[in-house]
Amino acid sequence: MSAELLTLVMFGGLLVGLFMGHPLAFVLGGMAVIGAYLGPGINTLGIIINNVYGNAMDNYVLVAIPLFILMARFLNDSGVTEKMFDAMRLLLANVRGGLAFTVVVVSVLLAATTGIVGALLP
């Protein structure tokens, strides 16, 4: 199959999958598998699986990502974020641009508590 036709088939499949209401991650993954099968051939699937396992699944640093998301969810569901936002909003109510400062400060504090260290670096 030519590259142009494969591109059109994959884009069409992407649109069909999304308009049917399937989650984006599953549609993209399915289109990747279908594109690998229709394009280079079935032997490509083994190469793709080996690359995914070698690069992503063997990296233990990525284990922390679900824990960061869980911590952010705990902070949101417990009401801590709303209380932080309300306190900062009242503190900076008379400052011009106080809402913008409030959003930045609360975002930096939440990033620090959920483990995103890059938000605190200049």
C-alpha cells in the first residue's frame, strides 16, 4: 500500500473512531497497529513491541507518574485546592491582576506538592 493511501486510511479511521465515541488513546493505538499491519507488514509489529518495551516499560522513573496524578486527585477531592484558591483570592483581592497572581501561586504550590519540580525552577 502506498504511503499516501495509508495516510488517508489512517486519518479516516481516526475520524471514524473518534466520531463513534471511543477514547482517543485507544483510537490512536488501534490506528498505529492497523497502519503497521497495512504498511510495512506483520513483521513490523514485533519491532514496535520490542521498542516500546525497551524504551518505556523498562524505565522505573515512569512509575511515579500515576502517583503524581493520584496526589493531585486527592488534593482536588479533599477541597484543599478550593480553600487555597479562596484564601489567595481574598489576600490579593485589592491588587491589580490579583486573580492572575492567585492562579500562578496556587498552580506552583500544587505542582510542588504533586511532585513536579520543574515548576519551581526559574
